[in-house]
Amino acid sequence: MIAEPSSTREGRAPLFSVVIPTYNRAHTIRRTIDSVLGQSDPDFEVIVVDDGSTDGTAQIVRGISDPRVSYHRKENAERAAARNFGTARARGRYIDFLDSDDVEYPDHLASARRLIASAGEPEFVHLGYEIIDGTGAVAARMDSFEGSLNDYLPAGNVLSCRGVLLRSDIARRFPFNEDRELSGSEDWELWLRLASRFEIAYSNEITSAILNHDGRSVLSGDERALVRRKDLALASLDRDEAFVAAFGDRRSEVEAEFLSYIALHLALRDLPLPAVRYLARSLRVRARSLLSRRFLAISKHVLLGAGVQLRALAGLRPR
């Protein structure tokens, strides 16, 4: 039975611990924290984990006087280590993961409370979210799941840290993989391990937003790094007996998704030939990738990139 919301007081653990890893986000961190402080459900603490920022992040967070906000600085070790660091210090029953350039809408935690109560305090919770582009328009909404949400995961990372809450005992038992070379896919790798063990309780209600911008760290990484990330994730999953038992027959979907992800990143960087090579590998692993929206996006960028290169070879300047 979950207690009714009340102000978090010293000596009483809150229901929610909002863990915010951050690195050089002085320009966004206040907006992110304010979105939590504006929650209609006040039963939370905010744990900001500064992963070695070199900008003004510390000054901004330390300037917030709300006693529910705590600031912790550590040496840079990437986001997985920062989330685990925050989880280890959390007092809440549930860990709510929030990146320092995203926001929660006012009823996010209230909606989570209702879902947790109705599902009997599940291990793994997910709420709907939307993606906002650089112009402020809604680029996508993750709010149309049906049936078992677990079944979606081998085909792609449809979840986001933004929508996930984990019961704190589960978050400590199954931490994020802290290998720096896995960074950018550490969340999907964890979701697959968890989905192999626990049913995801979810709601399609949109309660938060990812704010896309050019500086998002998930957009970084060269070809070698992306391939290494794929290999590390697959090796980790292959060692996990629960994953093999639950999703072993769908491993090809996970591999195909990684390959098409690499292809998309290369296409976005105007590297059409390498992009086509990884796209072809993805299709060989799983022919149904041909029907995905990502295949169309990759094809579009490959054609655009090829056009740029052809014009360059012809001695013409692209418009």
C-alpha cells in the first residue's frame, strides 16, 4: 500500500528519488530541476550527480535552496556510472531517471504513483513521453503501446530513461553497465536484461519530454566506437542466462537494430557508402528491417549524402 503524498521531511524516505546525471549542462540543468520542483506530487527528492562538469553546473545547482535537492560531484565516468552513483544514495522507493536536458510535466510523479499503486508496486515502470525538436514542435510521441511492452524491446529501444522508473531494490540489484565504451546503449542493454526477468507496468499517458538538440551526447561516436558498443552489448546479453531464455530466439532483431543504428549515424554524417554497408548487414541479419521507418530515414540520408559527394566530385558546390 502506497502512502498518500506528503512533503518530504528529514527522517522519512520519499516515494520517489529523481536521479539526474549531468555533465556540462549549465545551460539546461536549471530548467530540468525546475520541472521536478513543479510536480503536483511533492513526495520526492532530487539527486543531481555532476559527472565532472567543467562549466557552471555546480554553481547553478548549489544556488537552488530547495532542501529536496542535493548535489554530488564525482570524477567523470559517463552517465551509467553517474546513475548508479545516484541510485546508491537514493532514499526513495522508486528511482526516477531524468537526464539533465529533459523535462517532466507537472503530473509525471502523480501519474507514476497511480500506476505503481494499480500494478501492485511493480519492479519496472514506464510512462509515455514525447520528443520535442529544436523548433519546439513535437517530433514523436511514445504513447501507443499495446499488449506486453516487454515484447517491443528486442526490436529496438522504444523506451527512454525519461519514461522509466525502477523500484530501488531492483535498480541496485541490476545497475547500469558502467563500461564507458557501451555509453549510449547502456540503457537498452539494461532494459533488455530487466525485461527478461520482470513484466513492465506501463501507461501511455505522456508525462515528460526529451528535448532534442545538436549537443545531445547520444549523437556522438565514430564508426569504430559504434561497432564496439554493439559488440559489448551483444556480448553482455549473450552471457545473461535470463536474456537467452526469454529472448534468445530474437537475438537477431537486437543485432539488426544495432547495425541499422550504426548505418543511420553514418548516413547523418554524409558517409553514404559505409552507411549502405551496415544497412545491408542489418538486412541480411533480419530482412524485416526493410519495413522499418529507420530504413526509410537511412535511405533518404544516404541519397542526400551521395548527391553531395557526386556534386563535389563534379567540381560543383552544393547549394
